[in-house]
Amino acid sequence: MQTSQKRRERNGQPMEESATEREPFSRYYARYLVAKRGYRLGALPQSEELLQHCDYVLTRSAGNRISIVGIVNCDSAEGKIFTMPAQGLSGLAQHIVGALPASAKLAITIYEIGSRAIGRTDKSRLSGHRSGGRRYATRAIAVDVSKRRAWPLPLFGRRFSPAGQMEKLLRAPRLSAAELAAPERAVKLGRPIFVWLLMALLLAVFIAEQVFAIGKTGKPAVPTIETLQVLGGLSYPLVVGEGEWWRLFTAPLLHADLSHIGFNGLVLLLIGNSLETLIGWRWTAATFSVSAVGGSLMSLAANPVNMVSVGASGGITGLLATALVISFRIPAGAARARLISQAIYGLVPALLPFLNAAVSGGKVDYGAHFGGAIGGVTMGFLLLGLWPGRLPRPRLGNLAALVAIVFFSVAAGACLPIQDHYRRRMQLAPDLPVATTPSDASVESLLRAYPRDPRLHFLRAQALLRRNDIQGAEGDLRAALADRPLVAEVGGSDFENRVRAVLAAVLKSKGDLVGATAMAEPACAAEKSGPIADYLNKFALCR
């Protein structure tokens, strides 16, 4: 009778329910894997040989990954063990993957479950069953039910290892028969699409940074700050002062150098692939979009106003935060443990320095990281609310797609103002020294090549003032203010107020007090402290 029942269980027929506390743990574990881990009782045609060596064989297929579990009830007979030789198990795994599609990967885990102590002989014998290749891996685990121990336990990450998960299950109260019969939360695994498209987009934008570079840094594949600003980098004066809010959407698509895009791309592919297989491309794209904008907003709030910020790290940090939140929606096991580990390993270095370096103005924009994480946590909890246990994916996927479409449409639409910026920038002298004042001869030479550059007119005006040529200086100062779009391009209101202050002083020296007051009025209203305010006060230009 027992032999007949065991044969039915091996062949995938339903096992009879009994009080779970009284049944052998090996049988309980098999029922647990079916109810809570998505396994089905039975073997693949190529793995039927395992039925001769195990009491239960279970199989699970998730995408291109196939997992086979063999369970040996060591208490059913004295001295009972897994009898297949180590080389036989490795050969069987190779035989199975040979019959599967080329992209498929296989894992075979054997459990020896009983109430006897795990001795050195058992460890030596089972360690030989650990093997692996490019497409397969095998291992064997010993379980002592009486002491609630499992072997082998790794030195690090014990809680997330198969033996660690087994010990956790041994110590937990057994589920009731009704709980084991209840369907597990549905989880649908798919292939990532958005993550790879986003990676391709980031690479294309980075190539565009090299093609349309303005000036040179002297380093390969490192665009200048001018280039990043013109192509959509985040700049407080341009976003807040000039109303170029579209930069909130374009800055996350730009990168400062090869190491910047390389590291961001690596993290994106690692966490993005795992996340997108769970929540789908629509919600992955929406999560990136919301987190990227959140990172841009926090970057504006946390960083110095003269800082130009770029990078997808805000959106990627948001993906990490979302993955950590929704990991608790996944059934406990290796998949959840892997997702939690990936999220934590990415979030810790991204957020810890925020405590003391968010506004340091360094090369890493921790403000964007923190803002992205806030967006990601928000999206994670939203997903939990939209993801009932019976559904394989979160609801409102079309709304999520709309959010992503809006983000990338705004970024694409920004090509028009970026094109205008680029055309104006090409009328400006590249690589104009900032720390030192160019010689008069070099300024004259640059003016012949770039006659509309307001900075060059301002520099020549200063040279003329040093030679006491008041009339010539006034002409150049007025020329510096003549083209407002170019004034906005070279420094916006800060540059304009500086020129106005000097021109007002020139007009006052000529006796034109009314003209001087009118010229200085916008600068007086904007500049309440700092060098420009001191200059205005020095010449008593403000009423």
C-alpha cells in the first residue's frame, strides 16, 4: 500500500492530505514546495532516473530557468541515503540541458531529510554532488529534522542560502493542510524589454555628447560643462531663472564620462532585469521616469546653484528602492533573497554619503540619489496597493505606460530648445578662459571670429576703460546687452547685471544720471549682496 502511494506521488498524482504535524517532514516539504514555491510533483522525461533514487521529485519552470528538487526520506528505512553517484548526477544534468533550448538553465537540488545527525561521512559524500557548468548546477543538502539543522551553510549570506532557508522552515510552525492547499500569490515572469531599450538610449545620447561637443577637456570621451549644459544638463539658473523646466527630464539621460555611464549602466542592467521580469516594462518605465524627475528636483534643492548635474542615477536609485519594497510581494525563497541583496548592495553606497555630502558639490550628486530613492519607495508602495495576490502583474499598466510616454515625450520634445541653445552657443567663443583675463590681442582676434559674443564685448569694454576710452567702452557694453538670447546663454541675469552695473557707472561718469539710474535699476532690484551689489553701492547707482 505504501509503495503504491509513493508511486502515485512520484508520478504527479495528488498526495493525500493529513495532519501536517504528524506527517514526515520530507512529505511536508514536498507539499510546501508545491503550494508555496510553484513546483509541480513529477519529473521531466529526461530526469525520470531520479525517481529511482528519491522519494519525491518536483519540477519548476520559470522563464528559461528550470529547477528540479529531489527529496529523500531518510527515516523511511535505516541507513537510507541518496544513492546516485556524484558523477551520475552531473551527467544527468548535462543530459537534461542537452535536450533543452539553448537559452535554458538548469538547477538540481537533492535533499536528504531525516532525524539522524549529519556526520562527516555525510558531508564528504554530499559535497561531491556539487558541480556546475555554463548551463547547469547541482548540489545536495543534508537536513537533520530533530536538531533543525541543515548543511552546508555558507560563511556569509546564511539566511539566503538554501540550507539557511531550510533551517528557517524547520523552526517555523508548520502550515495547516488548508494553507498548503491555498494558491500562492501569482507572479508572472517575463523578458526585460524597457531596460535594454533605455540602455541603448543612454548610449546613443552619450555618443551625441561626443559628436556635438563644445570645446575640449583634454580627456577622451569627457564632454565639457558647456556641452552638458547646452544639451540639457540640470542648471538652477536655467530651470528656475529661465523657466527651462524640460531640463528635469533631459538631465537624467546625459552622462559626464565613460565611468559614469558605465557604472550606471551596470547597475541598471542588474536591478532593471530582475525588476522588469516581475512588474513588466510599463511599471518599470514609469518607476524610472518618476524617480528620475524626483532626483532632478532634489538635485536642484540640494546642490549649489552654479552646479550642472547630469546622470540617470536618480532613476536607477529609484528602481533599487522599488525593488526592495516589492521584494516582500514575492514568495520567500532564493528569488526574493536575490532581489533584496541586489537592492541593498546598490542603495547603501548610493545613499549613505547623503548624511554628510549631499551639498558638497562633488562629482557624485547624492541629492539626485536621495530624490530618486524617495520616488522609488513611493512607487513601490503604490505597486503593492495595485498588486492583489491573484494578479500576476500590478494593475493599471496602461496608466504606467502613459507616465513613461509623457517623460520620454518631454525629453524628445526638448530637442527643439536644445537645438536653439546649440545654435546660439556656436556663435560664442569656445574655451574662453574663466580664471584669467585674455590679452587684448586675443580678445580682438576672438571678436573677429565671434562678433556676437557678449562676453568678448564685455572684456573689450574693460580693456577700453583701462585706456580711459569711455565712448568705446560704452559701445561695447551696449553691444554686450544687445542680444538677449545670447546673454541668457552665457550667464543669464548674473552676467546681465554685471554688465548693467559697469555701463551705469560709465553713464554716470558722463553725467547721464537718469540713464545710469535706469540702466542700474534691474541690477539693484536683483542684487542685494555680493560683488555686484558692492559695485553698485560703491558708485551709488541704486536709488
